[in-house]
Amino acid sequence: MTALRGRSPAAQAAPEQTRARYPDAEGFVERDGVRLFWERYGDGDTTVFLLPTWSIVHSRFWKAQIPYLARHFRVLTFDGRGNGRSDRPAGAAAYTEREFAADALAVLDTTGTGRAVAVGLSCGALWGTVLAADHPDRVAGLVVIGPAVGLAPPHPERAVHSFLEPLDTDEGWARYNRHYWLRDYRGFLDFFFSRCLTEPHSTKQHEDCVGWGLEIAPETLADSQQGLLLCGLESFRDCCGRVRCPTLVIHGDEDAIRPHAQGAALAAATRGRLVTLAGAGHLPQARHPVKVNLLIREFVESLGGRAR
Amino acid sequence: MRAREPDAEGYVDRDGVKLHYEVFGDGEPTLLLMPTWTIVHARFWKAQVPYLARHHRVVTYDGPGNGRSDRPLDPAPYGCEAQGRLALAVLDATGAERAVPVSLSMASQWALWLMAHRPERVLGSVFIGPSLALTPGHQGRQQPFEEPYTSTEGWAKYNWYYWQDHYQDFLEFFFSQCFTEPHSTKPIEDAVGWGLETSAAVLLAENDAPWVDQATLRAWCAASRCPVLVVHGTKDQISPLRRGRALAEATGGGLVVMEGAGHIPLARDPVKVNLLTREFVESLPEGSRP
């Protein structure tokens, strides 16, 4: 059953910002006792499915995509388990890529969506790929942005420190540590998003992300982090090989979270197209939204009738 | 790189001072986006030009002292009447018989001069964050300007000597006061960059140009006959809201108060400013159109 952990007091106090576009429909779907909150914007034959990513943020991280894409397509999104208005189950096993992929399928079912073009950011590339491999009839195309996939080595500075062991330093990536999270969660969020948003003038996006990060408790985030580690590389490679739909990989060449080589490897493994964004960091959907929106739209339109 | 490139550009030469102008779009009437304090040039309208040019003919120009215009070190071209006449020269050069001037901050006095002295050329006038001596300014800004500085904190940097010693630091301070809204790092960087395209010597020459006294400003306001819109932020740290209010009252114009906005809402709240400007222009009586 679902053990719920509350939102942090800071997040509870913060009112939601106004939106450029409000959903036309919203609701919850329950799967294995976990309630997931979804939203639908716009109408039409073609659905763009904006997937959750790591539960450190919730579906508002698509805020710069939704208003534009919803003018052209039916747009579906949901809060990944652990954040937003979805439940926050405890334990690493609740946060594997299989759980997220099954959640995505449940959202497709409950909204009566036969087929969709799935779009995943960072860890969202994991469940997007699993969904496309296991349900080829439901996924007409796959777009992944800054994919967090172990098909190429990580940045060396991220491989230095243990996540579970106490460390004697709080510098840099040493903050990516469970003990530090429990001691100074805000300090971790500030650090992590400074590495996500390496472009100048990112203060607004940084503030947004930290605010969403405060909506999940550090214990839950640690569960989700451990859950992602359960993703086996061999089974993921196998998933990539089974993807039959067209794929588009977008990756910034200054991504300090996940090396560009990981995106290039995913594009190769899925026989997809790779678009490299010069100077972009890990969250180009936030810092280069026009470029990303146009790429998504062009990709969806290139699928023609297959996307419907 | 720009979102919209000009359709025409050129120079006007008046009394030996060459000014660079640009024209975008072709819908009537013409909007004249005026220069402001020489510390920046015409690119400060960058968030207005692409939108407004879809609906109207937009003319911008660099005032004397910055951008692609000359940088005279003689105070004369920086005076109010001289600035008003430079604006007329740009209207003449671009074939704009009549126009809607849109002014920011200290350009408000040049727009008022136009309204009072060439009413037949002004269809209506939009003022943003007007910096006009109709009422007292902010208390904290009253620091000695022409005496050697004894402090380097805050508004003490607004000083004849400090500008010559620490020009970039002054720019960074000044624009931090212009952009009080959170997340203003990009507009601050833009504005500091434009400020570095001129020099302390130019700003000092400009400072020596004669200023218009309050009685004259009031007379110009009273003489104005065209529709007026004043847009002013509640958090304007350069020119207090009471000045915008006083201008709207003195001209019988409309006042839009922007909650939480600083001195340059056209950069930080561009959608709102653009829509207000367009609505105002479209509300002008048909008969006033050319």
C-alpha cells in the first residue's frame, strides 16, 4: 500500500504560479494503490505525451512546451510518482523504470489515448524507451531530451563520491549524497539545478526547479534515486534494440548532468536522429524552449498519419 | 542576432550630428520609439520592435552619444529642445508626417516638447516610467554630483568623478536599480553592454545641457491636446510613481500602474507594455489617422 509522505512546509506555503494555459481536462488514475495525477490540453487526432522525469520535479517542468504544443496537438502529461499531485510511495522498488512505464500506460488508458508521440527528458528517456519497446502499438514516435541513459560513461566528476556512505566533504558532487540530502536538502537542490542550468540568466528556471524539488521529501527522493539504479544496462540495451518507431534525440553539448555521448549512443541504439544543441545544458526545454518546441512539432508532423 | 531586422535604415545629419535610424513594418500610424538617456541606445526597445512592427510602422533611432550615432562632447545637442528637433528630423527623414511617440524615462520631456511645439505631428503619446521634474524625485538619489565623492556606496556612485574613475561599476549599480524585479540578469547585462558603448565623457557633456524647469514642463503639459497614456511601475527606483501620476493628471491622460514593476517594464513586462501600447494606438480616433 501507499505510504504517503507530506510535502515540505516551504512547498505547502508556495501558491502555484499562474499558467499561460490551463488544462482542458484533468484527473487521477490509480495503479497498484498509487494515485497519479494527469492533465490534458487541447484536442485533435495526434497526442503528444509529455512524460515525467526524475521525481525531483513534477509535470510543470513542461511549462514552456504545453501552451505551444497544445495549439497544434492534443497534449497529455502527468506527475510522476513521488512529486506534484501524485502519490509518494516509499521504497526504492516503487521507482524503477518499469513502474514509471506502467504508470504512463495507465495514463494512456484512462484518457482513452490509443497512440501517442512520447517525449521524455533525462530519466524520462528510460521509461519512454521501455514504453516504446514494449508497446509499439501505443507509441508512434519517441523524442528524448538530454537522456540519462548508461549507454556511455558518466561525467568523471560524478563517479567520485558514494551516494549512500557518509562523506567528509560537502563540495560539488559530494552533495549528491543521501546524508547530505537529509542534512541540507535545499543546498543539494541549489547545487544540482546549478549544474542542470549552466546557461547564463537561468535564475528563473533555477528558482522554479528548486521550488518543485521542495515538493518531494529528501527520503522519497533518495528512494527514487535508488530505484533508478535498478535499471540494468543489458536489459536497457535490449529495449533500445526493440524500439521500432522513429526516434529523435536532442542533447546539449554542454550538458553537465549527462554527457552528450549518452544521447549520441541512444540515437545510435534506436537508429534515431540526433540533434545537438550548441551551448545547451541539461534542461534545454526550459532554456531553449522555442528550439525544442519546433523540433518536437516538426518531428510529430513528419510522422504524418502514423501518429494518429 | 535580432528577432526582427529593419526594413530600412539610414542616417540624418542635423547641425553636424549624425543620427542612425531604423524603420520596421509599414502599418499606419507610425510609432516613434524615442531614445532615452544616452546610457543606452535604440536596442533597449528590442522586446517591442518585433511585436509592434507586425501591426504598425515602427521607427527607432539612436540619440546623440550612443549606438551608431555620433558622440558629441558639446552639451548643445543633448538639450531638451535640441532632442525634440532631432526627433522631428527623424520623422522628416522617414516620411512620417504624424506619429505616436513612445518615450521612456527622461525622453518624456522631449516627447512633451514635441506635443507642445508640433501638435500637428503628434497623434498621441505613450510615456513609460517618465522621469520629469513635475514632483520631487526619490530622496535617496540626492547625492552631491559635482563634488569629489566621499562614499562609493549606492547613489554616491552617481557622481561626476566616480563616473570617470569607475564607469562600469556605476553602470552595474545604476541598472541594478533600474531592474529591481527578480530574474533580471539578462536585461542588466544587455544594458551594461549598451552603456559601455558610450563613455563617461559623453554622459558628462549631456549632463551639462540645460534642464527644463517645472513651470515650463507644466505649461507644456497644459498645452498638450493629444491622447496620452502613462505607464509606471510601483517599484520604480529611478523615478517615483508620483511623477507618472502627476504627468497623467497634468495632460488629462490615462495612467496604468504596473504592480511590482521597476523603471523599465518594457524589458521585464514586455507583453503587458506591448499590448497596452497597441491598444492605445488602436483607440486613437479614426479621424486622427493620416
